[in-house]
Amino acid sequence: MERYMEDVTIHGQVKLAATLSRPVSKSSTYPAAVIIGGTGKLNRDGNGFGFKMNIYKNLAENLTELGFVTLRYDKRGIGKSEGKANAVGVVDMVDDVVECVQYLKGLSYVDSDKVILVGHSEGCILSTLSAEVISVAGLILISGAGVSMKTSMEEQGRFLLDEVSEIKGIKGKFLRFALSEKSVIEKQKKLFERISKSTKDTVRIQLMNFPAKWLREHLKFSNQDLINKLNHQTIPILAVTGDKDVQTDYRNLDALSELDSKHMEIYVIENMDHMLKRFSGKLSVLDVKKQYKAELNQPMHQELVHVIKEWAHRNELIV
């Protein structure tokens, strides 16, 4: 399908730089999706310093191919958006999502009753919270549905310790000495405690300014809080995680499956990693950057595209 793309500005509490992509067809109006990215200083395309995966650009292209107008944006203080990245909290990010939804609903070629949120990683949390603030037609939660930031950070620490425990030889001994349970888990607990007691936007940790406001606001939400919020929704929800995702444990979807909710569809995609690419190798936290680099030119996992397409059809978002 032919696409039209343009850079736009969202005028909210701060100016957000964004890219709008829409199909070019005979249809008078289209469904639309706000793409909400994950943690870190990645821009609207999913790229950062020394990291170029185009994950959100690829996601936008696939959604537009299905018939959605898509909006992806630079978070505050990132790319061409205004604001200070280290001073942004969860409430601020939810406000920005709401502004993006309102922007789409105001476009003459967007069906205002068919605007959805598509969250990836941390974007799943933001989508879940935003859906309580503004009316949307559905949620697509990729790699993080019902998982709090605290749990995500703890799991990644456990993933790392489990991997290090299996490494043999001198390398294994060295890594186990450098990355002991005390140095990883206890250090993390102390971080959570310190951040919870903080009141400022940032705190100084190892000579670096850490975004205290961001984590402090995240720590207010447990897995159960997020699961309850999803369970109380009546809009269609699609929750998807790959079984090769080393940053989000796909088994967290079990808690959503136990809800037996009629409005929620849950999928574990075989051989899909956190970058939404096909990966069939061994999971490794230590080698994950090398893994992602090797996938640069690979397309998005086609089963994910298929699952989204079928879900959108079933819920009459696309024809």
C-alpha cells in the first residue's frame, strides 16, 4: 500500500516532534494508532546513540500497510522534542500520550472512534495508564503487558545472574565474582529504597544524574495494579510477547491468561525477541547487543504482523 509521511508537532505541555504516516487510498477515513516506545533515550524510530534498530519505524510501516494512520513521537527531551529527559515522570509521559491521541482524533481523515494505543516494553505500562485517562478503541501491548518497571528490572537482573552461573572456566569465575547476587540484587534493592525516599527529579548515582522522578512514579505500580487496570477495561486488548525476549519474560502473560477475560487476546510468539525480530539462538543478556546488531536488516517478525492484522479485523478496526 502506498504511504504518505510527514513530520508534525504535537502541542501539549511541551512541543513533541513526531512523524505521521498514513495510507494513500480511496478511503475517506482511517483507523489510527499512537506508537509508544520503551525505556531509554531512543527517538521516535527506536534509535539512539550507537543503537539503530528502527523498531518503531518498522512497526509504523507495518501498521500503515494494514490501513492505520500512525503517529510515533520523540519523548520529552529526546530527539527534536522539547523538555528535559531526566525530569520526566510517568504522569508527564501519560499526558503526552493523551495529547497524541487528541491530535489524531482532530484529523479529518482519522476515524476518531478507531484510535488505538500500541505500546512496546515500557510503552505497555504507559498505554495501560493512558487508557484510563482518554477513550481509545483498543490496546496492543507488545513485550510487557501487565509487567511493572520494578518487576522488569528485577527480572533482567535475575536473567543476568542465571546466565553468569552457567558460564564455565576462568571467564565464568571472573563474572561470578564481579556479578554476584549481592552486587546485583542488593544493589537494586538499595536503588529502589533510595528512589522511593527521594523528592527531586534526579539523584546523583555513581557520578551520573539518575531520573529519580521517572522511577519513583513507576514504583507506585505493581504487576497486580496493572493487571487489574487491564481487567477493568472493556475495550479489545492484544497482549503479545516473544519466547526469545531476554528483556521481558513471556511467562508473565500467564497472569493475564488466568483472568479469562473476553476482551483480551494473549499470544506468545515463537522465536521473537525484544526487537520484534526472528531469533532462534540461545538467550543471552551478555550478548544481546551483538544479537540485535546482527538483526539490523531483518524484517519484523511476520507472525506478529499476522496476529495484529487478524486482531484488528476481528475487532472491525480495519476491513
